[in-house]
Amino acid sequence: MEKPEQDRRDAVRRRVLKSAQIIFNDRAAVIDCVIRDLSERGACIKVESPWGIPDSFELVLEAASFRDCRVAWRKPTLIGVEFPRRFGRRSTDLMLDNKATRV
């Protein structure tokens, strides 16, 4: 029997509910969003609509930390993103720290 989607994840996600921004188009386009959960490898982001959001972008949390993202899946108001493997746990922890800078 196939495992449910969340059971197939390699990393444990933490529920965070933090305001963030999706930034793309050489930082000319900004879309507000909410990070619902976060792990070392990705996040689930709530948006008004996924239309117009590219397949890769920067995710900014409280204007303090940036993460490069790649879209893994889209639903009507949710986007699942993955972070490039070069980032480790430390960068995810920094993303939740208000004193963080670009990681």
C-alpha cells in the first residue's frame, strides 16, 4: 500500500504560520504569502492564488532571510516548494530567527 504524501517526506516539517513574501522577476515582483510548515528541504506556502508564480523564486521571511525555492506542487491556494540541497538545517533554523540574514 502506498504511503500518504506527508509520510513520504524525508524531513520532518514544523508548523510555523509565518508571514513571508515570494519574490521573483529580478526582485521586481512581490507576492505576500504565509509559510504553513517548514523543513530542511522545503515548505508549504499559502497564497491567494498560485497563478503567475514562477517555478522558481526567492522566499523572504520578515525581510530578514532569503531562500531559493523550486515549486514541487500547486493547489488552489497552496504551493509546496523544495529548497536546493546545498542548504542544510542551519539555514532553515536561521530562517525562523528574526536576526537572520541571507542564507
